[in-house]
Amino acid sequence: MKLQVTQQNLAKALSTVARVANSRNTLPILSNVLLKTENNRLSIAATNLDIGITHFIGSKISKEGAITVPARLMQDFVSSLPDSVLNLELSDNKLHITNDQYQSTINGIVADDFPVMPSIKDGVTWKSPAGDFKKALSQVVFAASSDDSRPVLNGVYFHTSAGQAVVVATDSYRLAEDKLGKSAKPINFLMPATAAQDLLRIINDTDKEVVVTHDDQQVLFQVGDVNLVARLIEGNYPDYRKLIPSKFSTVAKMAKADFLNITKVSALFARESAGSVTIKADKDDKAVSINAIASQLGENTAKAGAKVSGGGEVTLNSRYLIEALNAFSANEIEFCFNGKLEPCVLRSASEPNYIHLIMPLRS
Amino acid sequence: MKLQVTQQNLAKALSTVARVANSRNTLPILSNVLLKTENNRLSIAATNLDIGITHFIGSKISKEGAITVPARLMQDFVSSLPDSVLNLELSDNKLHITNDQYQSTINGIVADDFPVMPSIKDGVTWKSPAGDFKKALSQVVFAASSDDSRPVLNGVYFHTSAGQAVVVATDSYRLAEDKLGKSAKPINFLMPATAAQDLLRIINDTDKEVVVTHDDQQVLFQVGDVNLVARLIEGNYPDYRKLIPSKFSTVAKMAKADFLNITKVSALFARESAGSVTIKADKDDKAVSINAIASQLGENTAKAGAKVSGGGEVTLNSRYLIEALNAFSANEIEFCFNGKLEPCVLRSASEPNYIHLIMPLRS
């Protein structure tokens, strides 16, 4: 292997893939990145066996070849170098990287030992505009569970419903659903939320579309010069749609910034009570107030103006409420509920595809 | 106690003092801040018994009084509030904080129980321009030891030498000394480096001078509206001056940015060898090169142009070299040494008061 690449392109590719390489893995080669010449490009790849990311960059190739080198050292090293053309040359499993000022040798492991994710055969392929896809996925992914007791809840579920591509995540205490637009293809897969987080990091503002291909085992996302393959989660996703209320006895319409601010302040007083805050919507007062009581520290009531229909109160986990509010880009949101026991819903007229549901706490 | 303060002033004062309050302390009141009316001002104070910080802010006082409240909650709460006038009122050791939108009650502990640092009697007082003082202290403080085996090395030593106020710190592997200007007063005290770090955080760009008063037990720094008192470290500071070489067989003059960059890159390859890098100054090559060998990972040589007199090589801890170079604000520095065993010195013609010494490693 002998080639030239720019420091900028190589540093960018390494920053995309290197985080997947894990030095704590039992298989030492998984802490390496694979560099490989492919059709006048250099591919830079890493995998942890659950997910694999490959970034292709332009390269002036004098001699084909492949090698794996320690991901962390390679990334730190290349990102520390000034913007310049780098010469990469392989001899005896040692990768020599040079420019005018720097001469480095990084010891590698032969590329043949690097595990390859199986390819997808007879998969379903569809496309989505990159911006819309990224926004929808980021609005739901944080609602997935990080507790391993129910593996299906660690996933983000993509499926078609009434001709629409839908993405949803829930940890059983809250649920977020968004729509990706019309789809004629039969979409149905459950990918790990951690892989979805990696995917979000890959999609840039300059990317135009995301091409998705899945079979029963794996899903492949193609975004610009980057491919991400993830192993799917097995199991049936819960029939969540029946949980979403269609009518509400109380609806409070208010500025998102106000609601977020009074929730954050009250949350400070809710540390002793596992984040529990009580939200009261008052039609006559034209306000929503949030109360938190910390028996040791004190108590807090914070109020913000709102247009209220109906009225009442409900007790929620303030962290869930803060995360839900942060997911909206709208300036104005609606907070809807039916008494103290049924799920609350956050929605916005300006983001009609997105719905966020939070289960109340018993107060 | 009943008074009005602006959210901005109170938030600023809390951010200055609250970090000293420690919730892990065995004395619960030390995790609180003391609020106390004093001559038409509100004083906000915290202490960990080794250091005490007091910040005074303007206040419209209707009724005198004092209370202590949990520092972390109070700071997080006030900093979350919008910029507004806050009403503070005390009743039954409960502090009520209100404005139009927020009504909070924070449970306090009576102020009488709050420990007071003893005052300084018959101390020596001197002044220093705030900007110069901050720069000099920040150039030396990081060289102090964080290992508790020799308490005097955990300190920053202020003293007078040949009519100059001098500040110095060393961990016995490196030493940094800076001058604070002429002083007729007999300055001689050793303060904890941790307190010096707190002091650095307090000095703002808008502050004009630092007034220093010390006796045998304590030192008081007055900066703008803030007072910081620290307990001194007992013991004799080592006679460090004899360690500083006066002549060098090799001097390399080069751009600080270049030296820093090649050191950082080489340091990546020096992780296996506890940061050890070998620096070579070559007169004919008009360059300084740094070499690091990682037996497992590979090796690296990086080079930068320099004006060299003499020549040779020396092995250093790359972390010490990086921290020393970062301490200089000069664009051009001199790296001076006498063979492989004697201390190296970093200095700059544009910062003649500052000298930084690093002991070599045996290579």
C-alpha cells in the first residue's frame, strides 16, 4: 500500500469511524481501524461487531493494499498534524506516515484478521431527505430505554403505518413518535438506539439524502461518503398506538421557552423526590404553575402564562418533561392531559408529525 | 432579614463563593453559603476552613439579618432565574425568594453556627496591579505538587528577593518562578496552590489591583468586591535558586507554536513510556527534533526550524514540556540545556521575569 491523502480528509474520516473501535473489547483487532484501497479511494472502517462504519475518501494511490492500525493513536496523531498532504506507505505491517515535518511509524495488524459485517441480500431499500430524517430520529431516539431488561425497548422502531414511514422509541415511561413521510415500501425493523445515536453523528447539514436498506438481520444506511451497518434487535415491538389518547380534558398552550424554564427551576427542588413535580393548569388564572417540594431543602412554585382549556393537575418526572420540551423546535407547544392517571401528551401545531407522551407519577 | 437584590449580582456572587462550599464535609453547615447584611450591602460567604471567600453586592435592605442556605441549590436556583429583581425575606430560618413568576422557600441553618476565619492582626500589606499579578500567579501555580508527601511543595511561595516580590512553585521535577515587581515590604508566605487556583478564578479583567495582607497564619487577598482568606502552609521552602543554571551549552530559539505542536504529536507516541520524549537540537540542520518510541505502537520523529547555538540532546517528560510552553504568552521562546543530566530551562526575551525549569529523565 502506498498513497497520498490530505490530512483534513483523513482526520475527518477517522473522527467518523474511530469512536466505534473499542479498546476494551476482548478481540484486540476491534480497537483498530481498517485502511484499505478501493477503486481509487481509501476506505477507513471500524466495527464493534454490532455496528460497522466505513468512510471513503479521495486518494492518490500508487500501490493497492490494506492494513489495520490502533484507532485512538491514529486519530489523535492525524488530528494533531497541520493541514498538509500525507504520504502513507506500508512495509512489513508497519504504516509509515510522513510529510515535510513529521516521520511516524505505526505498527499494524494484518487486514485479513479484521471482521467483516455480512452483506445485506434481498433487502428493502428506501430514501429520505437527510435533514428531515435526522430531525425525526433525534426527536425520538432519547426516549428509548438504556436498561437492558427488555431488549426491544433499547431499540428505535421503523415501520410503515397507513402508508407513512414512522419512527418510534419508548422506555415504557415515555414514548416519542415521528413521521418520515409517505412510503410504498414495507418498512419494518428495530435498530439499537446506540447505533441510531452513531447514525445521527454521521449525518451532516450538507448531506442530501439517507438511503436505507434492511433485511431481517441488518440495516445499512448510506449517507454521503459514509456507510453504517447495524445488527437489528430481534423481538416484537409493543403495540404502542393504543396508548396514545385521542381526546384531552385539559389543554394548555404556551411558549416552549417559558414552560422549559419553570420546569428547570422546579426540577432543582425535586432532586430529593426523584424529579417529581406537579403541574397545574388554571383556566381563570391563564397560567400553568409547577410545584416541587423538597422536605429537607424547601419548596418552589413557578408560574408562566398559558391559554388553558379545561384545568387540573398532574405529577410528572421533571427530567422527562425537560427532555421532551428540548426535542421540540417549535416556539409554542400544547401540554395535554386527562386527570392524574392517564398519559400526558406534548405536541405542537407547527410540528404536526411529532408526538411525545409521558406517563404520570402517582402523587 | 428582608432585602432586594438583582438576580445578576446574586448569581455572580454565588458563582464566586459556592465552589468553596463542600457537601462532602463532615460539618453540614460547610455545604451552605452565609448571606448577611453588612452596611447596606449583602455579603455572600463560603468556607471549607482552609479557605474562605466573601463577595459583597449592592442591596436595598429593609431589615438586617443573616442566614445560611445550601450552596449548590441556591446557586443552581438563582442562576436559573431570569434577570430580574429578587425579594429575599427570612422567617423562622426559612429564606423566601420571590419575584413575579417564582415563589421559593429554601430551608436554612442559623448563621450563628457558621465558622468565621480568624482576622489578620499586625500583618504586612502590599499591592500589585491585578493583571500582572494574575499572569505571574497563573504562570507558576501549575508547577506545584499535588502529591501530599511533602506539604511545602503543595504551596505557592511568595517572598522578596533583591528588592523584588517573587512567586515560585515546584514539585521537585520542575520549577516555575515569576517576579511581581519591586517591593519594600518583607513578603514571606507559603499558600496552598489550591487556594491560589481559587484566587485566579476571582480576579477579573476589570479588576485594577490586588491588595495582599499576611501574618504568620493566614493571607488575605482583596480584589474588587471579593475577599479571599487562606490558611498558610507551615514549613521552610527549599532553597531553589541554586538549582537554576546560569550558563548553557545549548540554546535553541524557536517559535513557541512550532515547539508546542511537535511536542504534542510526539507525546501521543510516548504514552507507553510515561511521556518520555528525546529532544535534539542541531546547529547545522537549524532544527529541533523530538523523538518518541512506543515499542508496541510505533515511533515518531517531528522537526521544527530553530536557531541553535551548541547542540545535543536531552530526554524530558512531554507533559511537563507542554504545560511549560502553554504558560508562555510569548511567540518566541528559548530552550536551554547542559547535556543530559542538568536541568533544562525555558525562557523568553519578551517575558524576562519568567523562568521555567524542567529536570531531565534518564534516557
